[in-house]
Amino acid sequence: MLDLFAGEAPWQEPLAEGAVVFRRRVRDRGAAFLQAIDEIAAANPFWHRITPGGHVMSVAMTNCGELGWGSDSHGYRYESADAANGRRWPPMPALFRQLAREAADDAGFADFTPDACLINRYAPGAKLTLHQDKDERDLRQPIVSVSLGLPAVFLFGGLTREAACQRLLLEHGDVVVWGGPSRLRYHGILPLKPDRHPLTGEYRFNLTFRKVR
């Protein structure tokens, strides 16, 4: 896959009040992030959650940190262990926590200390429908999202599901932060297109950092 932006320095793009994209922010550290993901998945493998409506999510997921997000027929929630196997989530790597804190600070959200990191793995065709992140206790805390591997189209909408969405191509190393007036904006990912990335093969990985408690 040809990368037309190879060698470009990181830059940032405003999305909305309280929301920004940091392009190429972790591009040079991508291999280290992916190695950490491999270690987390070895301790607690990726699997496809079931939604409360009984649908199997197309995105495979694992978590790290003090808490992890899960879904089943009883609803969405954060727990300290994986309901599928009873194992506690692996610790959040220091490089994850540092990146989340620095990106949040640069976006105007000081003292962000995430206690949960959701790790999504997208194969071709996998998607994430429009949704709000609202299961966290303190909605004043931002969301920090890191893209690795194949590019994907990120939908960034408004405060209602019906609001028009911006469409942004997120590529390897891009980091998105949203909070404040944008904290409850709907967002999602369009179906991943088949391709190959030199570090992740046919997959895209996404890390989403939250402060839950």
C-alpha cells in the first residue's frame, strides 16, 4: 500500500469545539504500540461481544487497564475482569497511558488519567455504528482514540443520531481527542475496506482511552 504522506511531520486538524485530530501522532511508535497489543491479546484474547439485542459485533475486542468495557444480553458496562473468562484485564502499558495523557493535554484537557483502554480489531467489512460514549461516570473527561494499521473512515456527528456527520480518513498513527462540548457527539466507523498494511496485515486496530471512575 503506497503511503503518500511518508516522512511528513505530525500536524493537527480541528474537528469541532473540544475535538481535534493529531495526524501521525504515534506513527513513529506504531511498532511499539502493536507489540504491546500483542502482549495484551496473549493474556486476554480478542473476541466478538454480543449486543443487548443479541447481535454479534463485527469488531473483535479486548481491554487493558483497571477496567474494561463489555457487552452482553444484560447491557453495556465496565468491569474489572472479562466476563467471558473471569480474568482480570492486563495492566495498561506505560506508553499507552503517557500518550493518552499527553494528547489530552495538548487538546486542552489537563490531568487526564485513563483507567480503561478498549482495543478494537477491525477485519475487512467490520464497522462500528453511530453511538455515544456515555457509560463513564464523569462525562467531563475526554475520549482519546488511536488508529493503527489500515485506514478507516471515521464518522463524527452531532449530539443527535440524525445530525450530519463529518467523514474523516484516519490513518496509521492518527490520534483523535474529543471532550467538552463535543464529548457526547455520535461517532462510528464505516466498514473497513480490504487492503494490507506492512505492520498489521489485513487489520486495523483502535485504542480508545477513557476515565471511567
